Amino acid sequence: MCHHTVTVEKLLSHTEQANAKVLITGATGFIGRRLVDALVAEGIPIRCLVRRSEVAFPPQAEVVQGDLLQRNSLLAPLRGIETAYYLVHAMGGERAGFEQRDRQAAENFVAAAEMQGVKRVIYLGGLGEEGDQLSEHLASRLEVARILQRGAFQTTYLRAAVIIGAGGASFEMIRYLVERLPVMITPRWVSTRCQFIAVQDVIAYLVGCLKDARTAGHTYDIGGPELLSYRDMMERFAEVEKKFIKIIPVPFLTPKLSSYWVWLITPVKPSISMPLIEGLGNEVICHDQEIRKILPIPLTGFDEAVRRALEEEAGQGQGDTGTT
């Protein structure tokens, strides 16, 4: 991955650099809200970009309003920012036109970030290669990465597969299927292997990349210590919860039918479950471990990730089923 030369018309003054905040887009999402808490705990000054101001944040966090689909609304939030996290994806809601919204949001962000002299962007996207006949959503995430990487700043691109954590769509889908269907007739996608990662490990990588400048301008695969299929994950989940399940794969359930089947059993809407299921046509596994040389964080196993997520939900009530 080549490094981008930072070329900005206006350099930050010494005072602005000393007080520079880190901007978090998608601060109310599954990843964003955890990242907010982690950076606050580290004493790092942060600014949260939100479309609506009624969301509660820690008192240490500055909250600003802006919309990635409105370029001019991003100029003030990005003023004085040296590093920004890009954690926004059009996944829920209406499916039609999400690729165009993802593209427009990324292009608006790049233009505003260049105008305000942002030096680094850290982006969390999905695992998947261009030649893999990616699902529409994975392909869109890859396109967002390419748009960010063309910006006049250094982009750190983290690629993750299934993220296990309370409130995450994949976790909720697995949990409800295990808890509500002791016998499952399932699509073939349950046999596809993927390299899950615990949400707390994702946060550790996101924070670690901010603190270690060696990660600037590079792409990294991030994953947990095990390769598991969705069937493996459901069976292991059942073991953790001490529940009985029997899984019977069949060949005729299409991704669309599967998503509606999931919707009948779980609260996960088809607009969220369908892109998850469509993404299971290919194995999503880490192809390199380069980030481990820089950030050798202890990785969480699947059973422990599930236990932590269940404890979090028990302590805080139901999480949402949104995305990053």
C-alpha cells in the first residue's frame, strides 16, 4: 500500500495541533459508541459527528451536527481535526441506492477533510477480495475504501469479517436463531467459514492504530484466533448457553428467502440480514497477520466473546441491531 503525501492548503497552527481532537463519524453505531468510550477512557479529546443531537454522549466528548450527504455541513466539524474515524455504512433502511449513498458520503467526506487539512483517516470495512464476486454491500465497502485512499491524507484501512458483540447484527441473528429454533433447516451458507473477531478486539485495534503512526497509510486484515462457519458459531453459542440445537442444511434457500426466514424468527430486519447473508457466499478470512507485528493485542476466543456479549446485554438490556 502506497503512502499518500499530505497536501493541504492550510496547515494547522501549533496551538491547533496541540488541541486537535479526533473526529468520530458513525459515533452512535455498534462500533462508534464503543470507540467513543474507549478514547474517552484514554483521555483522548474527541468530537462526535451526529445527524441528530438528542443522543447522549460522555460529558468529555464534543458533539457536533453534520450529514455526510451534505458536504458543506462537514466543514465545521472537521475544522482542527488531524485524525478522523470513518465508521459509516448504508446498511439498514431502504436497500435501493445504498451504493450511491455510500459513494456520495465518502466523496463528500474526502472533499471536506482535504479542505480542512486532515492528516489521517482510520476506516473499518469488510473482508473480501475484488475477484470474489462480492455481495453488493461488501463491494460498496471496498469502494468506500478506495475513495478514502485517494484522499490527500493517509488512510488506515482495517478489514474485518463477522464482529461478535452485544447489539451487533451478526451476534443478534445467531443468538435469536439458537434461542428460538432448537431444530433448524438452514441454507448452505451456514457452512461457509469466516474469521470472526470480538468487538472489544476491534476497538483495541482502532485505538491502537490511532496511537501508532506506523499504521498510517496501510491496509490490515483483522480477525480472531479461530476460523468458524456459521454452523460452528451457532453450535458453540448453544454450548455456551447450554441449549440443544440440531442444524439441517438444505440447498434451495436463496439469500432473499433466507433473510425473510431469519426475519420470521428474529428481530433482525431483512434490510440488515440480507446483506449479511449475501456476504456469506465467500469465505472471509485474514490473508495476512501484519498488524500483529505492530499491535500484538491478546485475541478473544469465540466462547469468551459470546459470554462477554451476553453479560453486556444482561447488564444493559437489549442492544440495537445496527451496524458500524
